[in-house]
Amino acid sequence: MRKRLFAAMSLLLLALGVMAEGRAKYVFYFIGDGMGVNQVNAAETYLGAVQGRIGIEPLCFPSFPYSAMVNTQSATNGVTDSSAGGTALACGKKTKNGVEGMLKDQATPITSIAQWAHNGGAAVGVTTSVSIDHATPAAFYSHVPDRNMYYEIGTQLPASGFDFFGGSDFLKPDNPKGGDDLYKQAQDAGYTIARGYKDYQKKCKKADRMVLFQSEAASKNNRSSIPYAIDRGKDDLTLADITRAAIHFLTKKQDSKDGFFLMVEGGKIDWACHANDLAFIPEVIDMDDAVRVAYEFYQQHPDETLIVVTADHETGGLGLGRGPYELNLGNVRHQKMSIEKLGQELHKLHEKHGDKYNWDLVKTFLTENMGFWKDVKVTDDQTKRLERSFNNIMEGKGKDTKTLYQKDDELAGTVKRVMSESSLVGWVSGGHSNGYVPVFAIGAGAEEFHGRMDNTQIAPLMAKAAGWKSE
């Protein structure tokens, strides 16, 4: 079905008015955090492998008719972080790593395309799959010298006056001085807070401004993000849900607003790549599902809509192929959970069985949840490494592996390395790289996105297409 859909899409692009004349009234800005060229290629190659063939199965956004390669270095570093990368994408200016919405002097505030759209009379939405005060979304509405100032960032959300926000939650909602928390501050500024998509549907009609978060139960478990796509339950909020709600709400504002601007971040592509976890592939596909929600809107308004999809940087130094000239990304379909969740489930298994917890139980668990020894080839040496990691933990000698967003025990760390090795995928590090990232575009003004670009060029070109003054 996916193949037929996007083959048809490719044939109909010109008929749908790819080079649409006139102003982009509806502007979508998708940012896949950590999504380099190889992350996109891996997702499409995986989908081809699932069909039992060599080659790609096209996703929606890489099939857009215009594309370019983007440089990502910050004002101070050859390798950017997400705050400097997000600021460049949002504001069209370079800054120092760690800074949000300010120049590298960490004192001079700069405005984002979200503000330009707001000033131009458009409705504005800022959304993400992680916390709404995280580096990338924060670059669109806040001005702080340090990305870790989560509470201070959160206070600037209601002050922005933007119409719609969506994400997992606030990371640090409590007022350190003992006053009103961020929820109360947002409500006092006229924002209605919805918890989950169904709650949004109940509250949206009477809301003037909206903040959509995941359920309180989900936030109690992990407020920093919505669950990985690979771990998600049927009641969990999705990035496609957030995108759909945002489009609905911003469209509802048409009586008083002139079009809209919507930023959507797929934040956990980066998190999985920091962990060198192949769960990043379902994350790319998950963001594509959100893009397809916007693409459906584009099909209804092809002459007035611009969709741009890009990334702030690449994460992990991902290499597709190691050793033999082969690639086994089809292995990923046998991975049933993220490595983060796998570590948690192994601890639960230990607690359940107590003194009877042994290597045979763990081996069965890995067969069921990673496909090891059954669908995923595991060598004798890799088996020995896995068992040795298990024994080290049981003997109290296990060495944890800490990455930016999670800590894996020695066994979970070995599992993810074996999975990458068996899939013939290589990683340079657990950090960012200076690899090119792609930009893909369709709609009014999309023809401006071609060749090689700097990340500071993207927002001003989008604003030009929409007729907003970049300031």
C-alpha cells in the first residue's frame, strides 16, 4: 500500500501544483532531531528489506520534489548541539552551542519564524514528541543563555501568545521560588491544557489557545517525552495525533488569523541515535506518519501550502554497512522494544524470578524480543559476550553505559551492539556529527530549496514564501 501510494504521489506532483504560484498561506516546518541523510536512507532501506528485497521503499517526505544538503555547524563549534542547531533553523542566525534564541554573546535576543508568522497575522503552533521546553521547540519561543534553564524557558511559553503548543509535558513545571507552577501560569494566560488526544477533542471547541500534553499517567512514568514508537501502547499520544490536533486547532482560528505556521519536531530520532539504538528507524517512520497528516492537508490546499522537512544535525555518525558489502536492516523488524525499555524489562524479569533468574531465562527473553538466535544471526563470540555481560551483572561487576538521555546496564549495552553488528550498521559515537542533513520541500515556494544550503537560510526562505517579514 505504501509503495502504491507514493508511486502515485510521484506521478501526480506536477498535477497537484508543485510549483504553486502565490503566497504560502499554510506553512509546515518538520524537524527530525538527529536525522541525517543515513537515518532517512536506513528507514527506507529497512522498509524495502521487510518486503524481502534490496532497495528502498519510499517514505512520504523524501519523495518531495525539491531537496538540498544542509550544513549544520554552529557559530562556535564544528559540531552543533540541538539548541544552536534549533536556533539556526528557527531564527536564521548562528549561535553558540547551548544557547536558545540568542546570539552567541548570550545576551542579544533574536526572533524566530514563529514570531514572524505571529507578527504577520498567522496562527502559530509549536510541537514536539519530547518536552515542550526542550532544545528544538524552545528555540522557536524562548530566549535564554542556557538550554538547561527549563523552568525559565517554560515561563516564556505563555508570554509568546502563540496559539497551540504540543509535547509530552513541561520538564520542570514547579516554580523554584514557590509561586504558581507553569500549568497555572499557562492557564492564567488563556491556555487550555488537554491531556491526550481524546481530552483535546473534548476541550478544543471552547479553547482560545491550547497546550496538548500526554496523559498525567504517562507523564508520571516519563514526562521528558512521549514513548518511543516501538514501545507505544494504544492509549499513548503520538506525533501524528499532535500534528492532527494542531492542524485542526490552527484551522479553527481562521476567522481571526491569516493562515498558520506549524513546527513539528520528531525529537526521539536523536535520542535513539545517541543510544546507538536501531529503534531510531521506527522513529523516522513515525515522523513520516506525522508528515503524511500535513501532506493530506497539502492535497486539499496545494497552491497555498508549503511543507519543509529537515534536521538540526546528524547524531551517532551512522554508517550503513560494515565489513562485507551487505546490509541486514530487516533485522529491525524482530526488535520489539527500545534498548531503554529492554533494560527495564530485564530488571523486572530479575525481580520476578529472584534467585532463579539465570542465563537461560535471559536468552529466551532476547530470542522473543530481539530475535536473537532465531531470526537474527548471532555468532558464538557474540553469544559469549552476551553471557559474560549477564554474569558480570550477577557478580556485581557490570559496567553501565551512559549516553545523553539514558543509562544502559552492561547487558543492555551489549545487546544493542550485537544488534547493530548483526545488522551491519556502524556508529562513530554517541554524540552529534557534522554530517550533512537533508531538507525536502513541496508546495508554494518549495523550488527555493535546492543544491547546498546553510541551516540559517531555511527559515528566511519559508518566511519569504509566506510573505512574513523576517526580523
